[in-house]
Amino acid sequence: MFLAVLGWVSCSNDGEVSVRDAWIRLAPTGSNTAAFMKIDNTHKAPKSVVGFEGEQGFVFELHETSIENGIASMTKLEALEVPAYGTKDLKPRGIHVMLKSPPKLKEGQKVKMWLRLADGKQILVQAIVRKSSSGWK
């Protein structure tokens, strides 16, 4: 079941790691785009995100954008550490989940993906497709 609340989608958790405010930037069909979210860790130890899986037709990769001398570049990440009792904010111009050549996306569409932790746990994330509000394209 999908629950949309004020532009964000309710997401599952494993009792220690949870995801909130998940959204995907609307992009032209066939173009790469990105998903953004906040990942919270309520455990006393850091948690490692090792990837994302999704519905058929979706390929996800963790990426980090860096800007050097005014030029943006992206680096693929093998893992992402969420600090103990902390939050990792995946946002435009920073760490994000790259969707490589996704199927056609529509504004308001909800996309299911599963965040994979190094300990083998998977967390359901339900992200809503929307236009970027930050002006970052």
C-alpha cells in the first residue's frame, strides 16, 4: 500500500534503519534521473547501505556528485555509511541513487525500491516522482 503525505511517501524500516521523504526527480523518458531521501539510523552502531534493488526495468546505483573548479562529476559508491544515531541525507548535488535509463516515469507515480544493508536486511522504500523544487536539473 502506498501512502502519500504532503508530497512525500511513507517508507518501511527495520527497527533501526528507516527511510523518509523519498522522491525521484521527473526526467524525460529514457534519461537517467535520481532518487533522494533521508536514511535514519537509531542503532548504536553505524549501518552500511550496499545498494538498492527495484521493480523490473529499474537499475539503481549509489552515486556522489562533487563539484571541482565549477565542473560537476559523479562517482559510483560501493557502500554508504549511515552513522550511529544519525541521518544520511541523499539530496541533489550530493549523494543520491541514480536510476539508469528508467522506464517512463510520470509525475505523481510511486516507485518501489529496496534498500539493501550490509547485514542482509532489506528496507522497502516507496518514492514519489516529482519535479525538482530546488532548480537543480
